[in-house]
Amino acid sequence: MSPKLRSIFAQVHLKSLSMGSRRDFSSSSAASKRAEWDNLFSPGISVKLGFAASACFAVYKVYKNYYPKFLICREEHERMLQRHKELWAQSKLDELSRNVCCCGQQPKK
């Protein structure tokens, strides 16, 4: 290939590269809205949205399935603690009543 022909091909190639960068077919409003939509839901954003959605769904499932059971267990635990306090107080009263003599004084040891 002659040097002159190579020069012509190189100029055409450079011209087509620069021409492609100057052409902007996305000047219409529909194309710009589509570009905005694509930028909004880029792969990074969509992964984060998917993660957030799955986390919200997991919280919902836990709240729906386990929160009522938790409330029941908490009520049972509170009743058990109340009963334990009552028994402890009763045992202390019994212990004090055993250590008091009929005249109301502490027995001698």
C-alpha cells in the first residue's frame, strides 16, 4: 500500500472518530429521560436497593412471626419474677417469725 493511500485512510479514520464524538443523538427529551433512568438504577444502586428490600422483608417476617411469641414469653417471665419475689418475701417473713419469741423478743442463742 502506498504511503499516499495510507495517509488518506488515516485521515478518514481520524475524521470518523472525531465525527462520532461530535454526534449527539440523545438530545431528545425521551432519550435524556431514559439516560436519567439508567443512571438512577445503575448496577451499584440496584444492588443496594435489593439489599435494603431484603432486609426490610426479613425484619417484617421476624416481626410477624416472632414478636407475638416474644410478648408471651416476656409476660410469662414477668409473672415468674413476681412469683419469685413473693416467695422470697414470704420465706423472709417466715424466718423472722420463727426467730421471735412469744413475748416479741429475739430468743437467746
